[in-house]
Amino acid sequence: MDFALTAAQLERYATLLDETRDRLTDSDTPTADRWKTAAALGLTGLCVPTEYGGSGFGALDTALCLEAFGRGCPDTGLVFAISAHLLAGAVAVRDFGSERLRRDLLPSMSTGDLIAANAITEDDAGSDTSRLAVTAHRSDNTYVIEGEKSFVSNGPTADVLVTYAATAPDGGFLGNSAFAVPSDLPGVHRGRPFTKMGLEGCPAGRVRFHDCRVPEDYLLGDEGQGSVIFAHAMTWERACLFAAYIGMMDDQLDRCVAHARRRRQFGRPIARFQAVSHRIAVMKQRLESARLMVYRACWLIDQGAGEQTAAAALSKVAVSEAAVANSLDAIQIFGAEGYLIEGGIERYLRDSVPTRLFSGTTEIQRDIIAREMGL
């Protein structure tokens, strides 16, 4: 078992980290411009095949790039937005779209000129996605979509909505289908961005469909395959997206170590007090444990191993729990300074809390883990 990254992976990580720090740290730059900069760095097409303009990376290499992005970019919302676009959007089109659909969408998704969003959550279908109220019925050579989605990340700005709808409302797991819906189709109504606790660089809102006629060519996979497509995309998202939080925690830990060395109380650096140094040691332990689980989940995806679903769920829980706990510890280490917005320490917590909710709650991940164990 080899735990070492290759020279090429290390060089790519270092280059991307430097580029991110050089070009994506100005908070006064509009989000749309920062999206374009991130796209120019190749981040919007990491795992898109090269024939469609992407880098063609597997899960592990995609995760390593997102880790560098998350470490170097202080706008974790932007990191999340691009990761969702790539992993919940482009992956679904890449693996389940027709060749025509891939040619139509993936090149512009790869360059970031088309923004993708994942429209699955509804007011009464958050964790239980087997009972979607949004429906789609066939009419000649189109599907007519009706209903409303909530909490659509990238929804207010998306050009393509990977949308899940019930084509057989009583069909349960086999009753849902997936569509790549252009947002400029008649009948698509994108709502205003929500005001959120964190992840400000990722606009999220409602999307309503009314008599929205989607050409049948925009069906992903086969009719009734929506739940399988969603599970596949979520495995990629739960493994790769959370690598960005590994990078965020690396940056956070660096700042805590530097502060503990610099800040003096009672005539010595606070790093000399075990109450501080042991807290930082535990932060490091959580971070490195989560990192290994992320890398393992991504490696299993690349190997096509059957246990990838459980591994992705395990890694998501590990990262989300570590991110919240480490963010609370970081505030404690910085004291009152950590509570001030201008210091930038409290934002780690605001951006970490949603990790326990999006891509399936922590409780749902534990259900998946238990199910994969045969319980």
C-alpha cells in the first residue's frame, strides 16, 4: 500500500495552490469574475474527459486539485459552487448523457461558460428523495416538468439544471428520472438567492418549473434511472468535494499554529501551554484522519470498487465532523479575535456547518454506512 503522491501530483497541487493564492484572494472582486478566473485555472473541468475540453482526471486527482483550491481560496462558497457544478452536474452528464448531449454541454461546462446546478431537494423531499413532488410526463417527443425545487446550489445563476423528477410517482426508487434542463427554456423560473449563514460565494435558491417542455434528448440515462444517477453523482461529490474542506482545514491549522507561536500571555507564547498545544494536536489528528478517508474513497472510485459508496459516506462524515470541531477550536485558540469577522477566523465555522447538511445529512450518511454493513 503506497501512501505517497506522485511527483506530478505534488507539482500540480503546488502550482494550483500558488495560482489560487495569487489570483483568487481579493474579496472585492465580483464572484462572477472569480468564477472565470477559477475556470481559467481548469477547475470547472477537472474530471471532464479531454475530448470535451476537460482535464480527464479521475476522482483522486480531482480531489487533490479541489484540496489545493480549498486551501488557497478564502471564499469557500466559490469553491463549493464550482465543486457542485463539476461533481453533481458535469459528472451526471458525463456518465449518463447521450453522446449528442455530452457534445452540446460538456465543452462549455468544462470552460465554466455554462454553470450547472443540481435540482433534487424539495420542501418535503430533502433526505427522502424517493417521494419527489416535481413530476415529468411524456408528451410526444418532450417531457413536461411541473413543480418546485428548493435549496438549489448555483440555482439563481445556473445555465443547466440537472433536475430529478418523478416520471412514475408511485414507483419509489425506480420512479424518478433525471434531466439536463437548460435554464432558458420556457417555464423555468429561477428564484432569488437565499441569505445564508455561510458559503456566500455560492448562490442558492428555488427553481420553479411550470409547463416546462424538455426535449427527450435531455433525459439522462433511461427513464426511471434517476435515483441511480443521483447516487452515482453523490458518491463523486461526497468523496471529491470534501477534499476542498481538507484544504480549508490545512489553511486554518497553519493560521492557528502561527498565532500560537506569535501570541504571548504570562510572558511566553501560548503554544507553550498544553491547553493550546494539545488542542492544536487534536485538530491535526482530525484533519489527517479525514484526509486519509477522502483519499481512500477517491481511490476506490478510480478502481471501480464496490465499497466506494460506503467509503464516500464515511469520508463525508469524517470531514464534516472534523471541519466543525476544528473551526470551534480555532475560534477558541484566537479568543475574542477569532469572533471578529475582520479576522477571518469565524468564517471557517460558518462555512463548515453546512457540511453536515448538504450532499446528504450526517444522519443519512450513517444510514448508508449501516446499510452497506448489512444492518
